[in-house]
Amino acid sequence: MPVKKPKTKKKSTNKKFVPNIVAFACNWCSYAGADTAGVNRIQHSPNFRIIRTMCSGRVTPAFILKALKLGADGVLVSGCHFGDCHYIFGNYKAVDQFEKTKELVKTLGLDEKRIRLEWISAAEGPRWAQVINEFTEQITALGPSPLNHKPKFNK
Amino acid sequence: MMENVAEKIKKSSAFYCLECGKCTSVCPISRFNNSYSPRRMVAEGLFYGGNELISDNLLWSCLTCQLCSQRCPVDVRYSEYMRDIRAEAYSQGKWGNPSHGGTFHYIMDMLSSPNLKQSRTGWINDNLKVKTKGEVLYFVGCLPYYENYFAKDFDFSPISIAQDTVKILNYLGIEPVVMDNERCCGHDLYWLGQLRQFDELGQINLKEIEQTGAKTVVTACPECALVLKKLYPERFGSVNFKVKHIAEVVAENIGKLKFNTIDMEVTFQDPCRLGRHMGIYQQPREAMLSIPGIKFLEMPHNKQGAICCGTTNWMNCDTTSKQIQNSRLIEAKDTGANTLVTACPKCQIHFRCAECGEETEKVGIKLTDFVNLVASALTG
Ligand code: SF4
Ligand code: SF4
Ligand code: FES
């Protein structure tokens, strides 16, 4: 579970939008990559919930759409680099499915930048942290999803 | 809960059931899956109050195709019975196995959110003339989503159905309204018993249609037609527009359409919603026969007796569905026709699914939509 930031004493008046991000990470590379980031104590933005799947190829359009339907502001799908997939061609399948999802998301009128596909290996802890930070920034800039009925704001 | 179910059984007149079993003997699902039987489903509801029924996964398999109601001697409205029991089951958190992981159910759900601003009209090219306000409205339905999801895998373009519908209307001198903010009609949610979501979608759609000032709504999807024509009035009282399936429009205007000769032997799949639900059998046949060169061959199961394409509501698609589809395709091929025409985009998707995959033994009959066929024959 992501650790909550300790509340700062100074109360600023301008509210800042805090995104809800769902990150699907494959068991063999990206989930371990996230672990590496944690073990190495690399500071990164805590606004994501990670869901482990056996392979990025398992992440069908339905997974991403369900997350968006439930109010996620952004969805990250992450798997092994090409050639590294534990199931050999799972991540090629992931690309196909992700392209399909992107089209659906565009037709739904959501910004396609709300979903993102990345390849992160088990050794790439710093890269995991970097991707998460970048993506959080990107989603913060986009603002709350129109399907997010209770956007969170930090005081 | 028990009273709830009893009340619902009463409404669908299931209490009159004679247990003759005619429903089970015609049901396309029972034909391939002998653990499914509408007669048993009715009996279970009557004798045990529906408790078991609610947790039965087969509850979600019924295609609501109404073939059984066609045969029932005492007019048990089985599809409505299914809808109501499903509503009860849904309220208790039970659900079937959605196809495609539930993709389309999630889309329907998202579309009921009033904040959404879709971008769904990208298919309108320069050759097509549409308006934002006017007498005639074309209700596109889920075709843009099907295009995104199915076009690549099934090697056909669902959105071409929308394009060809506008082409036909333009040919008739009609510039239809196409709505930017159109939502899913909610057909599947209705038959799955999710009436709250259905009503939400319906309210948005009716408001949008009213704003365009349309007097006639045309659609190329039998499900949309059924919803707009019958189910919205049933839920919201009367609506102030007429609804026509494109087959009706074409049949009414045969004199105004000029066709090239095309050599083709075709047979026709009556979609359940167009046929048994709305009683439109003749119009698509007349329209096709008016195209010179077309030889029309009828399948043994046709019109009132037509067999469903095997899946509805994106629910419980399984080997039984594939067997239904396969046997239907064989039936079509056996007529000697080289093309099976459907008037419902979903029928075509389901049949194409049964034929896809490298290792599948293919029946090998061409599939096309009624609209595509008519548009391809138009002169000029
Ligand atoms: S509606 Fe169709 S699928 Fe359902 S029980 Fe009747 S015949 Fe079978
Ligand atoms: S056909 Fe009608 S009367 Fe006969 S078993 Fe089925 S529901 Fe009962
Ligand atoms: S196992 Fe990591 S992408 Fe397939």
C-alpha cells in the first residue's frame, strides 16, 4: 500500500488536484521493477495503486476500461521488454490490445494520454520511479477524469 | 425476496405454463446444451420461488430471442420473465459471464455519465451530408465502438454500415441529423435487468433527440430500433418521433432507388429484434429482391422461425453459442447461396467470430450487412 504523505503543517490555500492512478504491472518484470524501486528507497509519487497481473498480455481493454469507469484518472500498463516476456509473446499481444483500448478511449472522448504502456524490467527501479513521476505529472496536468465523480484535492 | 419473484412470475403469465415443453424443444440453446431448458426455468420459478434460479449461471444464457414465446400455447412471455428474474439476481450482486471481459458493459456504464463528451463522429467523410438539426435523425448506435474493437480482428468495417446508411439516405435526398452526444440505446442493459442504467441512458438520448427536432428516427440496428420504438415508450410514456429501421425506409422508397445489376445468390438472417420482436420480415426481402441480378434463397428456418445468431447482450458466449452459429452458417450455405445477409451489426460480428481463427474449420459463406449490400448496388 502506498504510504500516505505526512501532513504538512503549513496550510496553503490553493487546492492541488491529486490523481488516482491504476498501474497494471506484470509479475515477472515490472512488478519486480517496482519492488526494486522500493528496496532502493527511490522517492516517487505515491498516487498510484498497483495491480499485479501474470503478464501484460492479460491486460485486456476491459481491465483498463473498468479502471476508468470506476473513476481512475490514469491507467498505466507495464510489462517486460520485447523478447523478455515470460510467456514469449505476451507483450506483443499487450500492444495490440492497448492500441484497441486507445481507440475506444478516444471515441469515449477521454484524452488518450490518460492511458500509457511502458516496458520496465526487474532491474529498472529508477526507471519505474521516473515513469510513475512523469505519468503522475501528465495526469495532474490533464485534471480529473470526467468519470471521476469525487476528485481528490489536497488542501 | 420470494414475494418479489412470485410477483414477477405472475407478470409474465408463467403461472399458465402447461409444462408442454415446446419451448425447450425449439430453444436453440437447449438444442446444444441439454442442461438448459426454459421449461425447467419456468418450473423452478413456480415450484421453488426462484431462489435457485437466481444463482444459476444459465439464467444469463437465454438469448431473449422469443422463439419459445412464438411456440408457447399459453403465451408465457419468457423473455420478460428472464429480464425480471435477472433484475432480481442483479440486485443481489449476481451476474453472468460477460463476453470480451465486459468491455461493452463498461462502455455502456460510462456512457450513462452525463459529463462525457464523446468524439464519435469521425467516420463522417466529405461525401456524406449530415446536419445537426432536422426532421430525420440517424441513430448510429454502438458502431463507432465496434469499429475500434472488431475491425482489425474480423476484417470487416462495422462503421461502413453507418457510412452506407447515410449514403442511402442522401441518395433519397435526405440529409440526416447525426448526434455528437448520442449514447448507447441501452438495449443490452434492459434485457440483463439493469433497468436503472437503462433509464439513465434513455433520458439522455430522449433529451438529445428532442433538441434536434427530429420527427423520424432511422437506425440500421434492430436493437436500437426496438429500444426507440417500444422500450422507451414502455419506460417513459410516449415519445414524439417515429422510428424506422433502414430496411423499412428502403422498402418504402424502392421506386426512388436506381440499382445496378449485381450477380449474387443471397440468403437472409432475420435478426430476432427485427423479426420476432418487431414483426418486420417482408421489408428487407422486398428491398433485396428489387435489386436486379439478386437471387434470393430462403433458409429452412426463416421469418418467425429464424434461429438467433447465438449470443445476445454480450453475455455467456460459450461453446453452445459457437455451435448455434456454426449450424446456422451451414444452414445458410446449404441453401446454395454464396452470401449471408444480416440486418444487424451484431449478428455479423457473432458469425464472423465463429469463422475466425486459423485452426477453425470454416463454413466459408460470405457475410454482409443489408445496408452494405443495398448501398453497393446503387447507381452513380
Ligand atoms: S428466448 Fe430464445 S434462447 Fe431464450 S429460452 Fe426462449 S428460445 Fe431459448
Ligand atoms: S411452451 Fe409455454 S406452456 Fe409449454 S412448457 Fe414452455 S412456457 Fe410452459
Ligand atoms: S510476463 Fe512480463 S510482459 Fe509477459
